[in-house]
Amino acid sequence: MILTDHLPALQVVVPMLIAPLVVLMRVRGLPWAVATVTSLMAFAIAVGLTNTVLDSYSVTYEMGSWRAPYGIELHVTSFSALLLLIVTGASTLTLVAGKQSIDTEIGHDRQPLFYAAWLLALSGFTGIIVTGDAFNIFVFMEIASLASYVIIAAGSDRRVLPAVFKYLIMGTIGATFYLIGIGLIYMMTGTLNLADMEARIHEVGELRPILVAAGFITLGLALKAAVFPLHAWLPHSYTYAPHIVTAFLAACSTKVALYVLLRFDFLVFQQNLSTHEVQFTVFLMPLAVFAILIASGVAVFERNLKGLLAYSSLAQVGYILLGASLVSMPGLTAGLMHMFNHALAKGALFLAVACLGMRFTRLELVNLSGVARQMPWTMAAFVLAGLSLIGVPGTAGFISKWMLISAALQEGALGVALVAIIVVSSLLAVVYIWRVIELAYFGDPPEAGQSVNEAPVWLLVGTWVAALMNIYFGIIPSLPLSLASESAASLLQHLP
Amino acid sequence: MELLGLYNYWAFAVVLMTGLYAVITKGNLIKKLIGLSIFQSAVFLLYITMNKVDGGTAPIVQKGVADQVFSNPLPQVLILTAIVVGISTTALGLAIVIRIKESYGTIEEHEVQNLDHDL
């Protein structure tokens, strides 16, 4: 075997092995450098895997050469490749750009531990994505979650602590629900391998435990994915976390949970539970609609900039779920595209917030009055990413929203109502992004004598790279589009 | 009789709900964590219960014994991992509670909320 055959395993193992080494590095700046290089390696591996997946359909890897279903199997499909690109890309870009922001928020003595936890979170997320084993997903989910709690709790505002405690309680309940579901399925089928599970549920006579398991798993993962009304942990955690951590997690953490949710519902349960697709739609579509409307509405009245963007994230989870709950090829493709595009837009927005965070200790909207005159580059990037979030033509956000609307229109009368909801919430997005823009560009600076400089160049470059990617993928969306449509096709292959 | 025979599963449900009840209703953060631990232990019980085969013994192959019935060892291995995860979660939770105590001076949830309300 040559090295490239081991890419699926290396994707997880590289950050996991380097994490404990980072703890030992006491030279100033070294933990950041090593973490960034590791993250870059993970990104390179993800790109390599994506290339392979685009050529052939999927990659399987037997851990320790134990044949599935006895050993743990890693399974990289186009769906996994899409998520791997999002997670490793977000981690790399935020790390490269964010050194100064992290330095101001986290003391040098704590930095080795912080970067180690960051790498563990990265390794956990990639682990969830590549593995094909249900229990393995649970373990990686907990690695990722525990590491996320740590990097969120590194925030300097004390309000982060109750927020992270709430996240820990709700996250653990979600993971435990998932574990119960896996237990029930294992009880009936005797397997933990996802592909094997799907085949063996056929042979199960009594389907009630499987139905209960489907409920537990869907609910547990919905908690992790912050699906409305199980989102209570998200706004405060994102608001008070270090800015760069918010940028990283907002781009990927809820999406990874949604990825597992979709894999279970479409690949494992779909074929085996009668009218499962109807239950899926009836249960999740109202939640998606509520998430879109209520979270966007709350964002309009939010007074903290990060809080505003966090509530907007909840609404975006709603869009992704809405696309999936249509259970149609265009709908699912739109949902998956929105995963990618929202990661781009929200990553860029939170990086711009990190730029502002370099100059302001408090990010209440009133503090930012007139800031665009002092930090024109930061605010220009914010506007660009904001346009993508709203879905203005020419940006990435437009592509997925347009696809979502055209998918909804195929659903008849219900679809028209959904389109109305999407349009209304996009208008709400215009309102809340405009509130920031109006204040920053047309508000008066609080004191004439107080001068604020532009953010550090390196952070600004990272922000602009993220913002320009919104334009690039708005004009040339072929890469995420081909991955998303291939994944949607594979998720829907079992549909009657 | 069959319903009573499944007493382990009844215990699982009762313990699970006890833990969840504590997590939801208790205002003291330590009590919440205790509830969370109880909640997780219930799942351990579920896994341990399902691996038991009537008359089954430890899965060790012996020479000359062909018709031995074995209990399934896999769930035990899984739950060993889950216990480790549970301990880490509790430890991290307690560490956060210590930091809450340091910066707020209390570990009652509503008092913490009130302290932040004034900011």
C-alpha cells in the first residue's frame, strides 16, 4: 500500500497525534505554527480525498485491515468530501488569519492547551465525517464536543462559562440519546457498521425498537445541530466564545451533526421504515420553518453583533433542514449547497467580527457607530459576506437560495408557501445586516477624538480571502455543486 | 410475568428519567451534573443488559467444550468507552463549575443569571 491509500485514516490521525505534542510546546508562537501546519495538512488530505472521490465514486478503508462489518470501516463519499472541505478549510483559514486575535484573547501560558484542544476538535469533526461505524461516530462526536467546550470556554468574558455549561449539559443529553438509539439498533441487528445496519434491518421482524431508535437518534442529533427549538445552547456560546473560535465552529459544528442526521435518516432508516420519508418531512419541515422565521426575527432585535450573527446561524440551519425535508433531489442538493455556502458566508462574517474585536472590547451594536470610516476594509468585507448571507445574485448565498426556491416550487401549493417564507426571511436578513451597515457607515463616531486603526493586515487578508470566496463560488459553483448533487443522489438512491 | 422479567429494562427507564428530571429541575450546577451522570449510567445499564444471554458465560474458547453458550462481549467493550467519555464530560463540567464559582461566587443557576442581568 502506498501513502495515498491511507488518506482516510490520516485525515483523523494526523491532528489527533499532534494535539498532545502541542501541549508540550512552551516556546511562544510555536503551538500556533504547529497547529496551523497540521490543519493545513488536514486540508491537503481533504483535497486529495475530494479528488479521489470525484474520480471514483467512494473510498473505503479498513481500519487495521479488519474486514467490515467486523472491523471499523472508514467510508469517504462525495457527501463526506464536501463536509471535509468545509471543516478543514474553516479550521485552516481561521488559524492562519487569527493568530493576533487569539493572542489578544488568550494568554500565552494557556495557548498550548488551547491549540491542542483545537486540533482535537478538528480531529473529532473529521472522524465523524469519515467513519462508517455508528459507535465510532459517538466517540468522535464526544471528542469534538468536549474539545469545543474547552475552546469556547477560553473566552475572556465570564458570561461564556454559564453558556458553555449549558452547551455541555445539552450536548451530552444529545449524545446520550444518540447512544440509546444505537443500542436499540444493535440489540435488533447485532451490527454497528452503517452499511451493514441498513441491510440487516430488513431481516428484523419487529420494527418498533428501530422506530424508537430512529426517534432517539433524530432527536439527539437535532440537539447537537441546534435545530429549533433545541437551539438554546448556541446563541450564548457563539456570542461569548473567542472570536476566532466562533468563526471556526459557526462554519462547521452544526453542519457535522446535520451530516450524521441525514446519513442515518436517508441511508439507514429510509429503506426500512415504511413512510419514513413522510414522517421525516412532517416532523422536520415545521421545525425548519419556525427556525427560519423566529431566529431571523430575533436577529433583527439582537443588540450584540455576535449574538445577531449567531441567531442568523440558527436560521441557516433551518434552510439546510428545509431543503432536506423536501426529500427530493433538487431540495436536498439545495440544502447541501447551503451547508457549503453558509460556511463561507458565516466564516467571513465572523472573521470580520474578529477584526472588529481587535479594536473594540465590547461588540454591542451601539459601540460600532461610524466604524466604517475608521476600518473601511473590515467593513467592506463584512458587507460582501453579508450580501452572500442575504442571497444577492453574484454571491454564493444566491446560488443555494435560488436552488432552494426552485426546489420548493416543485411542491405545488405547499411550495408556494415555503417560497413566501424564504422570501420573508431573506428580507429579515436584509434588515438585520442593514442595521449593522447603517450604523457602521452612517452612524456618528461616539467621540471625535477617539481614533481606531484598521485591523492587523494578516487578519484582514484572511477575512478578504473568505469574503472573496463568496464571490468566486457565487460565479463558479461547479465544485460544491457537483459534490452536493452527487451526495443528494446517493442519499436518495433508496427512495421508492 | 414477562413484563416483570424485563426488570432491567424497567430499571433503565426509571434511572434514565430520574437523571433527566434532576438535570431539568435542579438549579444547583453540581446537582445538574449528578443528574447528568445518572442519566448516562442508565444507558450503560441498557447496554450491559442486552449482552446477557441466558446461561451464557464469558467468551473464552476451551478445548473439548463445543456447545458452550457465550454472552456477547462487544456491548461491554463499547460501554467501557462510553464510561470513559462520561467521566471526561463530568470532569470537564466540574472544572467549568469551579470557574463559575470563581468568577460569580455562586453555583446556583438563577443567581448566576441575576448577576449577569445587571451588566
